[in-house]
Amino acid sequence: MHIPDGFLSPVTYIPATIAVIPLLVIAWKKTKEAITDESFAFLSSLTAFSFVIMMFNIPIPGGTSGHAIGAAILAILFGPWVGAFCISLTLFIQALVFGDGGLSVFALNSLAMGFVASFVAFYLHKLLDGRIKKSVVSFVAGWSGIVAASAVIAVVLGMQPLLGIDAAGHPIYFPFGLNVTIPAIVGSHILFFGVAEGIATMLVLRFIEKIKNTNSTKEVAL
Amino acid sequence: MSRNGKYLVIFILSVVVLTPLGLMAQGPAWGEWSPEEIKAMLGYVPESIATTKPLIATLIPDYEIGGLGALASTWVSAIIGVGLVFVVMIGIKKSVKRAS
């Protein structure tokens, strides 16, 4: 889902960059509030986990691959703004050091995988929590967050053929339209990577709960 | 180190150790193609994709480190990524302490 440099028209990434800056400022402030001596180990470990889990490429039919992002875990434990900030930090390191996702289009990757995934997961979790089994809530929150993020990426990429055609009639930016991007990107997240994100969310939240409980002599405020 | 900290370190280290599993996927993510892959698909490379250069040259493109095998590259990349996340997080924590 990491959009590379050159795939998007400036008409797409310039407004997105302008939009994401104030959002990141809010997310940064919320993250500073959330970092305490107690939460620090969890917050940084789970952000590191999101970096690592994005390296777990899962092969799917059709010769492509993808991965979970770990956004729902952070969003559920620390709130959607903190989730968005931590995932954006991971995405920024990936773009800057590893060329995974373009720096020029960082705003779109941050909006989709950072903000949209975190907010959708957080509010779905809030809506469902207590109504159905905890592990099911975690799974649904993770699955929905990443599927929502994939929908944003699919629409942004699928719009590009409308935004620039050269003299030969070829698209200048990403060459496939919505009729291709929606089934390919959203479809693969519904079927595969959403399931991976759901399972990761379920397992890691259960693990965090367990270690907090075994350490009950010390109050751990998240 | 607190017990939580110990569990978390073990947790992150075990995930890092397992990262080479991600190498089993041969294909790129859908849409994240190189200009060469797009050329093979369409017969041409869209202008912007052909001409746009990254804003800055990346240190470890595609998590591959020259001179190291795929396995070692993946481990080193994962450790660098995890390390950078912690460096930034420690920085944020310190800036909060200083401000208060």
C-alpha cells in the first residue's frame, strides 16, 4: 500500500500534504501527552512492531504480496491520534531510509495507513466493545481499519489516469483506473491482509493484556 | 528493567528474528511496481513514473544492503528500523520531560 514517488499528480499530493500537516501537529501533541514513564515501553515497542510487521510480506494469488500494518493495536490502546502519529513515524522511516513509499507522496500514505486506519479501528472498537466477544471486536477493528485505508489508496491511485494524459494518449501518473484498483487493492485487503491485520490485532492485544495482568503488583496506566 | 519491559523486548526480538519469513513472498505489493515492471506490463512507462526521482537518495533501498545476503539484510534492516523508532520515541519523551 506504500505509494512510491512519481505515481501521483501534484494536484493530488500537494493538497494532501497541506491537509496532513495540521493533523500531524495535533497527533504529535497527543502523542507527547500520551508518553509517560509507564506507557513509554508499550508505545515504542508497538510502534517498532508496526515497522517490523510491515516487513512480513504475505504472498497472495496473482503474484503480488502485502502485509498488516499494526495500526489498530496502537489506536485501540492509545487513541486514534497517537495511532496515526506512530504509524506515520514508521512510514516516514520507511520512506526516508528504505525507499518504501515515496517521500513526496508521504502525506497520502500517512493519511490512509496512519489516520484512516487508526480512526476507523478506534471507533469500531469503541462501538462494538462489550457487545460481542473481545477477540472478535479486536479482529473486526483491525480488519476494518486496514480495509478502509486500502480503499483510500485505491481511490487515490485509480483517480490518476483522469489527472494527466500525454500526447500519445498514455497516462502520465499511475496508469490504472478505479475499475482495476478497487478490486485489486480493496479486494486483496478484504480477503487477505485485512485478515492478517485482524489476527495480529487480536493476538497482540491479548498478549499486552496478559503481561499487564501478570504484572499486577505494579499499576500500569496506559 | 520492569517486567513489562522485559516481555516487550522478548516480543520485539522474536518478531525481528522472524522477519525473513517476509522474504517468501516473491511478488511486489500490487501497484508498488518498478518502472521496469510497468514497462513489461504496459509496453511503456508513464512519464511521471519514468522521470520522478526520489527527493533524497535512500540509504537502504528495498531493505537490501549491498554485500549482505537477503537474510542478513532483512535482519539488519529490521534492527535499524526498530532502533530508529526507539531513538525518536526516546527523543519525544525527553522533550516532554524538559518542557515540564
